Amino acid sequence: MPTLSSVVFLPWYEQEDYTRLRQMKGGDHLPPDYNDWRTQAAAHAIRLLETGSSAQIVRLNIEGYFAWLEQLCLADTTRARQLYLAHVSSEAGCDARDMYWPEWPMKPIAAT
């Protein structure tokens, strides 16, 4: 059984949050178009599944994420987003037994 540390946390964004992330320092590595990002994120998720990886899709709470970055003096990076999602998932009591891959289209769970 995978442990929480072996699960890949995939951030999922609402369109308005995606725009804000793109405007942050470091956000320029994201595709300019939200729909392009969704297509790429879905392809990445499928590749993870095909390789047998465990994954958890979590909708990023942008305000909570920004506060968390500020509290820890971190920059916005892909790794920081994954760490934040692992943090909120563990605080919510998730463990590997709770992790599943939703049917496509992906229906993200909300991170608080």
C-alpha cells in the first residue's frame, strides 16, 4: 500500500485562480492559456496512471496557498504546490487508503 509520501499530489486550479498564479513570480512557467494547462495536466495524470503511480488530485485553495507560502517564506513553484497539497491533505486526515483516481473528467476535491 502506498504511503502518503509516495503519492503524487496534482494541483487542480479554477480558471480565475490559474490567472492569479500566472501573475505570480515564478508563474510564467505555466502555459498562458488555462485550457492548454488543463489538457497538459490531464495528459500528465494519464501518464502517471500508466506508470502505476499513485496520484491525488486536489483543488488548490489559492488564498490558503498564498498564506502558507508567506508563512514559510517560500516562492511559488511546482514543488511548493505539491508540498502544500500534501500538507492540507494530511491535515484533513487523508491517508493512502483514501486516495483514489476519479473518473475523467476529473472531479477535484477541495483543499481547505
